[in-house]
Amino acid sequence: MSMEDLLSRSDILTLHVPANDKTYHLISDKEFEQMKEGMILINTARGSIVHIQALARALADGKVAAAGLDVLPDEPTIREEYELLHSFFREKHDLETLLAGHILLRLRNVIITPHNAFYTQEAIGRIIDTTVLNIRAFAAGEAINVVNKP
């Protein structure tokens, strides 16, 4: 099925794609125009997948009846509002995106959950196991799971 057919026929759209150049703003004004009136959008992928300002417009217009978001663009910055006072802030972040995120946080038809899908008992167990292996390997003079090689 084509993306246009999918969008025009779906009552609920859930997003489960990686963030990359092809999926950046995968859902934007054009895609919202193709969607059914009153549809529901759920994004558990990455914040960059949905153009946040376009989502805010679609919610305001009623094209999107509700949204469930586990992710937002610049979500760490949204939690740190004091950074707005810093002079370098405008160079690092798009203020329109941040403002749209704040608007979505306050809408009654939008649910935003903390981005913590990794926080299962199994995932935390794997993180602990990997950490122990890294420490033991380091103590033995070996390096595993090296992120930045010297």
C-alpha cells in the first residue's frame, strides 16, 4: 500500500521507525493533509520523525483528534527551560520547535509520556551485565565496547 493510501485510510497511525535522513519529518504538513479527518497519531519512534509545528497545526485544525507522544524533538531542552536565558541557546535550538513542544504538553488531547522505553527490567539487566563486563575487561587490561578508539 502506498504511504498516501495508508494515511488516507488509517484511523490510528503509530510510528516505529529509526531516525535517519529518510525519516526526518516523515510526517509533516503534506502527510497531515492526506490523513483522515479526526485520526489519532502515536509516535514512539523518535522526535524528529514528526514535524512538531505541523502536528500542532493539525491538532488545532482538528485533522488530528489526538496524539500520543513518547518522544519530542529537543526533549531534554524542553525539560531545562532555564537554558532559554543563555545567549548561545538560539544557535543550538529551534525556538519554534521548542515552543510547539510546550504547546503540545498543555493540550488536553495530547498525551506525552517520558521517553523511557529502555526502562524495563530486562533492559536494565542487560545494561548492568554489559557494565560489569566492561569493568572486568578494563581491569584485565582489555577494552570492549569501545565507543571512541584512541
